[in-house]
Amino acid sequence: MCDVELPVSRKADRRPNTTHGLFFSRSSHRLPLRSLSRGDGRRLCDRGRPTPGGLRPALRQVFLGTFAADEHSRGDEKKLTMSSIGTGYDLSVTTFSPDGRVFQVEYATKAVDNSGTVVGIKCKDGIVLGVEKLVTSKMMLEGSNRRIHSVHRHSGLAVAGLAADGRQIVSRAKSEAASYEKVYGEPISVKELADRVASYVHLCTLYWWLRPFGCGVILGGYDRDGPQLYMIEPSGVSYKYFGAALGKGRQAAKTEIEKLKLSELTCREGIVEVAKIIYGVHDEAKDKAFELELSWICDESDRQHQKVPNNLLEQAKAAAQAALEEMDAD
């Protein structure tokens, strides 16, 4: 394996390298230019007839056209320059833009922002999770394609963004929880579980052959330190919260959460408040119909992650719809 030898004059060889920009390839080789022999490189560079001005087209399109390389003549001196066809900074998760942004991670965050709203709150006696699950088809069976999953007996998470990516994170979280309990003989703490899941999500932003997860999760659980709530973003960032929101209505939901006195709120009361928030941020004019999913981890559920009983779910829906109608009347 060797570098491609470009046919340039000795005078050009003494000049500093003027090639700028970044090189990306979708080929199977990580360093595709180095995979060429010197003879192949010469043939690529010599391809095409010289123009009347003495120019020779060299590598007009390098590996699927990400960049084009043109050979310019200035007297007896030639130099190779590369011009970007696009911005080029959003083709790989391992590339930073000049202002320090990673566009692939931002695109993954956009997938989260386009999904239904997910809300999680920490009450004085437990955790409540709620999801606005958008119904994509009238033929879809109620209860399918769940957005809230149990990870362990005492922990669960809600997914915003791509549901398939969320299932992969749930699978990893279950594996981490089971492995920890097998090794240490006790249930995994919520903080440890959040750290391990966040590290796994962040791993997919470090290598060019992976893509970031197009989802974010809100993780809730109950351990020896009481109820705990964490939010994990597509970048792998994880923070502990009293209340958190993801999805298209996150800003309005955060505003409503900040109005609540969570330290005085019970989970039974929190169910109603979460339902009101989700119904309040739902835009009937733009959004599709939705199904409300609620779960809790509290003393009433024996500190285990469970779906909210149907009678309490219906009461929460009725209270939320009544509050919405009252708001519209005003």
C-alpha cells in the first residue's frame, strides 16, 4: 500500500501542499487513495486528452463525486487543487465543521424533534412517564408499537424519535441491567444504568462506519436513593432532571413542567398533570391523532415500573380533555 504519486514538476514539488478540504469516501477502503498502486494513480491522473490551453482533467470526480480535483497549468508549473462540491462536513459523524459542530448528530436530534412529545416528571413518591404516540394509520391496532418499555423491575424508559432505534437502546439497557445483577447480585442503580446507556449511545458518534441513534430517551427508576429521572440525548449526553421533555412539543412542555410543584406532587396527581401537558401541546391542526401512553414507578406500583391502570388512565384523559376545552372556551 502506498500513496498515489501525482505527475507534477520538480518546481511544484518544492512548493507547500495547497490541497485543502477533507476527503470522504463511501468505498470499502478507509483510505481509498492509498489502496491504489502508483501505476493506477498515474493512469487516473493521465486520463483524458489535454485541452488547447494545456490543461489535463485529473480525477474529475473522486470516489462518487464527493470532491473534484482539477489540474491547473501556470507556465511549466502544475499544482493539484481540490474543490468541494458540497459543504462536505455532514458526510461523516467523525467530522467537525469549522465552528465545531457535528452535523450528523444534529440531524439525529432533528429526528427526535419531529416525533411525538415525551414527558417525564419526578414526584415526591415516584416517577411518571408519558408519551404522545402519533397514530400513523387508522388501521393500526391500539397498543402496538409501544414507546414506553420496562428495562428492569424498578426502571423503565420512554422513547422519542425513531422507534426502531429506540428498541435497540432498550435491548442494550436490558442487557446491561441483567449483566450487572448477575455479576454483583443486586439490581443496577438508575445512575449506573443511565451512564452505561449514554456511553453506548455516544459510542455510535465516534466511528465513521456507524451513525448516531435517531432517538432520545427519558429513563426513570427507583433505587436505594429514591426515584431518579435521567434524559439521554442522541449525542450521548445524559443529565439528571426533576422534569424533562423530548419531541416536537418539548419547549411548551418544559414551560408547563416548570409551573408544577413537583416536590409536593404525588404520582397519582402527576398522571393527570402529564396528561394535561401532552394534550395541551398537541396541535390538532398539524399533528395526527395520537394515543396517550402512561407508566409510573411508585409505592402504589410496589416501586416497580408498570403501566398506569386503565381506570386511572381514563380519568387522566378525561381531566386533560376537560382542561383543554376550558382553555379553548376562554
